[in-house]
Amino acid sequence: MLQAKIENFSETEIACKCCSKINVSDKGLICLQAFRYYLNNKFKKNIRLNIESACRCINHNKEEGGEKLSRHECETKKSDAFDLTSPDIDYKIRKP
Ligand SMILES: [Zn+2]
């Protein structure tokens, strides 16, 4: 079996904030890491990404006001949603 290392994110960041449950899809993880590489390449510098929320158990998802079918919810299926912020990017909403 091939081993792939997710370079910029730890289990602690991805696990549920209340119970540390972790059940995340491989595709989600690969997209997360690929997005980070994409940003690094686009801005030609190291762009840090903070995970505000990733895996959530059913209870924690409820507490956060998440939808029942939220892609964060990781008890009944693998989660593939990540709420991200970055201290290295200035956010501006494009004007129409
Ligand atoms: Zn939890």
C-alpha cells in the first residue's frame, strides 16, 4: 500500500473539537492539501490555513448549528468539509 503524507495538517486540527473523533475521507484530505499547495503556488509564499472546523460528531454538529446532512458530520459517514481561514490572505469581496 502506498503511503501519502498530509504535510500541513495534523489529526488534532481535523478531529472533532469535543471528542476528537476523526473519520475523514481520503479525497477530502487530498483536496485540502492540494488547495494549500495551490495557494502557496498562486501567491508564491507559504500560505497558512487554519482549520476552524472539520470533523464533527453528531452532537457537536448540532451544537454548531450544522445541517443534519452536513458534510462535517463524521459519525454516520466520512467527513469531507473544512472551514478554513488564513492569517496570510486579505479577504476582499469582489464588487459587481
Ligand atoms: Zn465530538
